[in-house]
Amino acid sequence: MFEFFGKGGARAATGAVPEVKASGTGPLIAMAAHGRAAWSARDTASLTRTGFLANPVGFRAVKLIAEAAAALPLVVQDRLQRFDTHPVLALLARPNAAQGRAELLEAVYAQLLLSGNAYLEGVAEDDALPGEIHVLRSDRMRLIPGADGWPAGYEYSVGGRKHTFAVVGDVSPVCHIKSFHPQDDHYGFSPMQAAAQAIDVHNAASAWSKALLDNAARPSGAIVYRGTDGQGQLSEDQFARLVDEMESQHQGARNAGRPMLLEGGLDWKPMGFSPSDMEFRQTKEAAAREIAIAFGVPPMLLGIPGDATYANYQEANRAFYRLTVLPLATRVSSAVADWLSDFTGERLDIRPDLDQIAALSVERDSQWRRVAGADFLSDAEKRRLLGLPVQEVE
């Protein structure tokens, strides 16, 4: 009875149409179907797979820097003299039974570029100079912080087994070299992490190019069916037969250029490249440049299209050594010198020999002439400016 006197009961009795309220813009709502970008994982193992093992630009950038830095001649000196023979020189020349100096240093630089961290293990008895040096994989190493925040040890994990390197006093069996990281106190930030998005874009563009080659290196088209009886739709059997024939006879590189035989009612309409398709090549080149920039390698040295005159190549090579290779090699050699000095008890300096780097010969010749012509400088000041130790007084 009460329902009858309500609005619903009154409308039912009178036969009135129920009132419906709706927004006037309802029919104008568009359903977007944009996909979200899928980025690869950012851990060291995943970045190494996608950015080094599966990307030619990242692979060449890491190899170019690591090989160039490892090939730099090194000198060992203290405040007074430069050594021609020294136990540290002998250790660096033959760090272990399986590697020479260049192989060991190349692995150190590569680990630093790929993960932002490099670890060296010194095999020593007591506090003597290590008899061997080995490079440890960064993805297997974990730093154990102490109560004061400084490293108390390092844990190396492989095959379900773990080994702990304890840091006792000022002498550490592990030399940890890391890049600057603004948000992490214990681990470094690698160029590979900074270039991760560009690497994903470059790999995706390569995958698109491969798919295009698999389809006879041309964009897809459309098969239009016009039935003789006015019907514009294939039966299920006809559609399945057409799809099977297209996959077996007209797709893939081995079928490139094969003529297409269409039965009555079928017509092929090729589709040209759209503007977005044409931008794939430019997108790939832009991603390659971003990867090169993240590693500090001039794009010209990696074969990325651009100006490639001889003079520009010389300048690019000089800038590569001056701005990328030398700072990296100086930082790593300095860290190794400090680490080995804790074992020997004497302060040593290990640095690249700038006078033996061919790419910097013009700059060094100019610097030698300027310093030699500065009569107001003493011999000790000139030697200091040239990176030489103070001349030993007899």
C-alpha cells in the first residue's frame, strides 16, 4: 500500500515513462586503448643481458672504454722517484696465473661500467703484499655494513654457497671501486643504468626491424574480398584456408618476392609506410646516441651516423681519451694504489703515463714546451706540473 503511494507506484498506475537522468556528454566518452611502456628490469644481471649481451651499441661502448683504459701504460712512483722495478709492478704485470695486466684491468673497467661496482680480491698471507689479484663478479657480491656504516665485510655468493671476506682493521682483502651514486652509500651507479631506457628503445626498434624483414622487408597490406553474389564476408573454411596459405607461401624471408595468386573476389591492397613507421629509423639512431652519451663515447667512434671527417674523428678520439678514459683509469689506479699501500705500508702512486698515450701526444708536446720555456719556475715545480716525482737528492 505504501509502495503504491510512492513515486514508483504512481507511475505504474498512470502508465508514465520512468524518468531517466543521464549526462549529455555520455555518448561522447572515448575509450582509450593506449598501452603502458614495458621496461626491462634494472638489476645488474638483467641490464647486462639487455644492454651488453643483446645490444651492439652498449657492447661496443663498454668494450671500447675498457680496452682503451686497460691498454694505458701505468707507472708506479712515490714522492721522490719513479720505479723501473717494484713488487707492485711485478704484481700488476702478472696478477694471477690465468690473466695478465690488460685482461685483469679490462675486467675491472667492464664490471665498473656495467654495474657501477668493481671488486678485486687480494690473496695474501698476513699483511704482506698479495701474491695474486682476482676480479670478482659484481652481481655476486654483497657489502656487509658495520655498526658505524663502514664496510665490515663482503659476502660472495655463487651456486648456493657463500664466502665472507672480513675487513680487519685498515687492511681489506677486497678492493671495492664504485662510481658515484647520489642515493646509495654502499654501491655505485653505472652508465648502463642511466642508459637503460634508451637501450630498451633501441632493442625494441631492432625487434621491429627484424619483424619487418620476416615479412619480406615491406609493410603489410590488406586482402579485400568482394564476393560475386554481393556478400563481403568469407566463410570460416575459406578464411582458415586463406590464412594458412598466406603463412606458408607468402611470409618469411624465403618467400620474399614470390608472386601472389588470388582467386576470384580477392584483391590485394598494399599499404605504404606511415609517418610513424618512417620515424623508427630516426628513433633507433637517437636511442643509440643516448647510449653513447651515457657512457661518454663520441657517437662518431661507434659508427652512429653524423659528421665523420678526419679532423672531427681526431678531435672525437682526443676528447674520448681526455674526458672518459683518463678520468676512469686515474680513479681506478688511484684506488688500487691506496689498497695495495695498506699491505706494503709505503705510500705509492699508480697512474697512467700520459707521455705514452698516442692520442694525447699533441697536447703533451705542447705542455712540455710551455713548461720548459717557463724560466721563472724551478726544476722541482716543472717536474710537479708534468706529473713527475721530485728529483731524488743524492
